[in-house]
Amino acid sequence: MYIVAIAWLYVVLMMSLTEQSWIAGIGTFVFYGVAPLSLFLWIVGTPARRRRRKAQEAAQDKADTAPTLSSDAGDGAA
């Protein structure tokens, strides 16, 4: 998936270099390349982010329910 994103940015960069002014070139690169590509990668990456968040929550729940040893137990002071 990332190779397609890199290729798309390359094509858009080449398009922006052929523009008549540098402002048009920057606009072309941002509005044809960076903005749509970032939106696409954010939408496509949503399931992976959701799985990662659920795994972190499960690990946190497991850590919260695990029995912990008290540092006061067994020191002999009463």
C-alpha cells in the first residue's frame, strides 16, 4: 500500500514541477497529492488503529486484574 502512496506522490510532484508558477506548483502538490493521500491513508488505516486500541485496552484490563504483591507484606513491622 505504501509503494502506491509513494508512487502517487512522485506523479503529483512531477505534475507540480510543470506548473507555470511556484504557487500553482505548491497548490497542485498539496491539493492533488498530500491532502487526498492523507485522507485515504487515514481511512484505510482505521481498522488497524481500532485493532491496536482494543489490544492495548485488553492488555491494560489484564494488567489491572492481575494480582499484585503488596510491598508491606512480609516485612515484619506491625
